[in-house]
Amino acid sequence: MPDTEDLAALTVAELVAHVRELRNANAHLRRQLHPSGPPLAAHALAEELIRQTSLLARLGIEFREDLDPATLVQQTLQSVTVNLPADEATAILLGSDQQPTQALTVALGAPRLLPLERAAELISHGCAGWALRHGSSVVVLDLAHEARRFQLRELQTGGSLIATPIRQSSATIGVLIVYRLATHAFSSSDLILIEGIAAQLSVAIGAARLHQQHRLRQQQFMTLLNLGQLFTAGHTLGDVAARCHTIATETFAAQWGLLFVRPSPQSQPAWITPTNLSLDAPITAAGGAAQLTADSQSVVTMALTDELTCIALPLVHDGASIGGLALGYTATQSTPSGIDWNLLELFARQTATVCATLQLVARLREQTQLLEELIAERTNQLQRSRDLLRVVFDSLPEGVVLLDETERLAAANTVFANQIVGRHPRELVGKTYAHLLRMIERTAPTSIELLPDPRAGRQRLRIRQMFPDGTRSYVVERMEIPSSHGQPASRLEFWRREQ
């Protein structure tokens, strides 16, 4: 290739030859870089694949941040209308009875709720129902023509539509509908992308529902565990009955919950009236189911009416049946699952423990009250007896002294305390016998003389005091009291004044 200075020296024919050579080299390079077609078409295809992959990846990341099914549906529909050539997107979620439970439509990024009646009509007479019944996607490229042909009742009268089921491993939980105003507006790549979005939405909704079920079970479990801690000795069975009704309706979705407890082990279960709560329930009929479950100690299911079923669970504590717990369900409500049955059994066991504890507390209170009354009566009797004995004790004309095993004064009458010692009886109790003799000696010179006594087990003393006005003499008789019934031995003395 000549440089710039050589080009000026070339002739026209030589310049044309060099240009032709450059064009051939350029064409050869282009054929090597783009052997399959024009470069613009390849770039467009690569960009479309990257866009679709990016959309699916972004949805997968966003789905992890939210665990609310309603929010997931709205987020998906808005992403479809914004990132795809779609004018409107609709999602219908189904319940266990395959009836619509939630329906949402997004057009131009703005969500609006679709009435469930209209959603049910789409399921019955639209492409959405066909996709649900056959379990595969439906693509309608000219809705106006197909609606007249198959008598479809869609939200729109013309344009293109794709309806794909939202499926999980065990069931179909809904349908996704994507609409465009233009006819023949969807390609095979659009169908694949929409089916991928529906699959991601299905996984996200399944995870959200599983999370909600886990949180619900956790709340139910904590409610039942806290049942026994909420009731103390200050509560009554009526409070327990009110709490049982609340748990039955809020935790287990029952119409009512009735508590039946045996007042005694041999009696029939009686209905416990809930505290500050009025119930509209067939108490008599539910009482029959509670009687059966209490007698058999097993779960009893009884149809009370054509529209009402009673599930009765036994209340068993320490192997003995103390009553029954009856829950009412209507025909439109689903039966409890396996986990619900385990929680119901835990509910019954916790209730039985609480009721048995309150019954035990009530019996203890009754026995305590009877014991207190008996103790008060015995105390009054003893006090009256002691008062009578004290009257007799103080009315004796001679001094009486009771000494314990350590020779300390345990009791003395007024004659001994006032006339012999000259003190109040309270001042003498607890003093030793030697101290009492010293107190007597301080009043006047005293002499002690041992006297013979023909009676065995007794001693006689004569104590003589010399007063200025004369002599006082006392004959003291000692009597030993042996120990009995755990009481130690003691001694009783009688101080009789000689004339």
C-alpha cells in the first residue's frame, strides 16, 4: 500500500486499482466476522436474548425480597407491561376449590382489581379457563375472529392474547394473561418468555405461601404454649372457656369452641359458661359429642346439622378424662390437615392441664378454708378450756407452780405470785427455781426443812419465813410428771400455808 506522498504521483488507473483492492480486502474481513448473515440482524437477536435473560434474572432477584403473594402478582404484571411489548397483563389466582380468590389487572403500569365474578367468567368461558383445564398455554393472534368462532368472553374484543397456567408440582394455582392491541403481535420467543415468567411467579408464590404457613404455625404453637402461662390461681374455668373459644375461632378457624369439664370424676361433663362472652352455639348437641369423647378418650366427629359439624377432643390429665373440647365447623370450611390435628391435640392437652390445675387449686382452697375454720374452732375451744383452767388455777387457796425439765418456771397462779413472792405472774415465768428461792429469801429470812412423805414419787418441804410481825410457814408438795406424747418431763408443786 503506497503512503500519502506516493498517492500524488499515481495515475488515475493506479488509484482505481488500489481502491478496488481495498474493497476486496474489506469484504473478505466482513465475511470472516459475520459468516451467518447481516450484522444488524445478529445484533438484534443477541440484544433480545440478553433482554429476556435480564428480565427473568431481575424478576428472580426481586421475588426474593418480598413474601406477599399479592405484591408478587402486582410486581410481575407491572414488569410485563413495562419490559415487554404488552398493553395489558392479568393474573388470576385460584383457591383449593379451583375458584378465583384474587384477580389483578395492570394496564400502562397502573394496577386495578378485577372483580371475582368477572374472573370466574374468564375461567368458565375464556382462554384462561382453556389454559387451566388443559394445562398448557394458549396463543390467540386475532382475538376478534377467535372470540366469535369459539364464543369467548374476554376482557377485550380485539388484538392478540397469550394465556399460560401458573403451575406448581402438585396443582395449578392460577393463570397469567398477556394482551396486545395489535393482531399477530406475539412470536414464539414471546411465548417462551411469558411461560418463564409464569414459572418464576409460581415458585415465588409457593415460597410466599409456605412462609405464611410457617409463620401461622409458629404463631399457633406459641399461642398454645402460652395458654398454660396465662392462667394463674386468680382465674376461673370461665376465663379458660372464653380463651378456648378465642383460640378455636382465631387459630383454628372454627365457628365456636365450647369447654365441658367434669365437676367430679364420676359426674357428666358440664358446659363452662365463658366469662363476659355470649355464644350462639348448639350447646346441648355439642354436649353429647363432649360426653362421647370424654367416655371414649378419643376424637369424635359428629354432624349436628347438614351445615354444621362438631369435632370433640378429650381432655385427659394423668390418664383420667376430665371433660371435652368441642369445635364447630360449617360445611364450607376445609377439614383440619395433619399439622392442624397435631396442634388440636396440643390444644386439648394444654386445656386439660389448665383445667386440672384450676380444679386442684379450687379443691385446695376449699380444704384450706375448712381447715382454717376447724383450726379457729379448735383454737376457740382450747382458749375457752385454758380460760376455765386458769380460773380454777387462780381460784385455788394454795400456791401452784409448774416447772419444766430445766427447772424453769412454766406457770404459776396468782396466790403464789402475789402472796408468796410478791410479783406479777408474767415477771416469774422463765425464771429458774433457784432464782425464785432467792427472791423469797430477800423478803425475809427463810429456812427449808425436808419432811417425810409416805406416798411414793412425792417430796415434802417446809419453808419458814421470819417476818417482824410473825412467822409464815408453807408446806411444799412436789409431784413429778413423766414425759408422754413427745412432751418432756416436768414437776408440779403445791405451796400450802400452815396455820
